[in-house]
Amino acid sequence: MTSNENAEDLRGRLAPEEVVLDAMGAYEGLARCAIMRSRGDGLSKTQTDIIIRLSFCGKSSMTSLADDLAVSKEHITRAVNALIERGLVEKHRSTENFRLVKASLTEEGTAMAHTIRMASIERLNERLAKIPPEDREALLEASEQAQAIINKILTA
């Protein structure tokens, strides 16, 4: 049985939501591998995750960061404080709710996020170079379609 037949057989046994979730997991696994091999200048995994997350969302509360990265608030606080010491992140206290603290990237943090992103793309390209051109093209087309649909879901 070919891998395509295996995928078809699996797709027939899963609900559409499961197929979507599995695809998201596959994308995340591929991205995580590329990002973790591209960590910036002595950054821990959590620090790298924080920088990448903030590069996508702008500002985020410490609670949201902890929830999104599935670590404790204490762990996030230590990691963010280390990033602040390095000049990569800054904290902002909410004017509406004094207890709410949000983190965001500094200019240096944005530059670090870009460096990590470019190195990750390079690592991803190394892996993609090992598959046939028609598979790379199919992945690109499917990824563009998936991104467009996901953006619609997120803005609905």
C-alpha cells in the first residue's frame, strides 16, 4: 500500500475535524523542528517560543503566554524577565486593570524573531529539498489554501 493509499484509508476513518487537527499537528511538528534548530544566541526553548509567539500576536498577557505555551505562569515570568534583561522583550501594565501585564517585543526582539524565522526557513528548505519537486509544489499550494481558510476562521 502506498503512502497516498494509507492517507486515503486514514481519511476515510476519521471525522473531518480529526483530519484538520492531524494536519495542524503535522505542520506544527515540522515548524517546531525547524524553529528549535534555529534558536537564537543561547535562548532557551521557552524564550524562543515567547519570541515567536509575540512576533505573531504583538502584545500578550503573561497568562495568555503561559496558556498558549502550556507552561506555568512562574516559568513564563522567569523566561520573560530573562528576555527583558537581554533587551528583547518589554512589559506594559494595563491602564484599565493594574494587575494585567502584557509583554511585547522590542526592536531587538523583533530583529531576533526575524533571525529565527530566516534560520527556520533555511532548515525547512533543507528538509523540503529531500522531497520531489511535485510534492513541494503540492505542499505549497495546500499550505496557501489552508492559510487562507484558517485566516477566515480566525476572523469569523
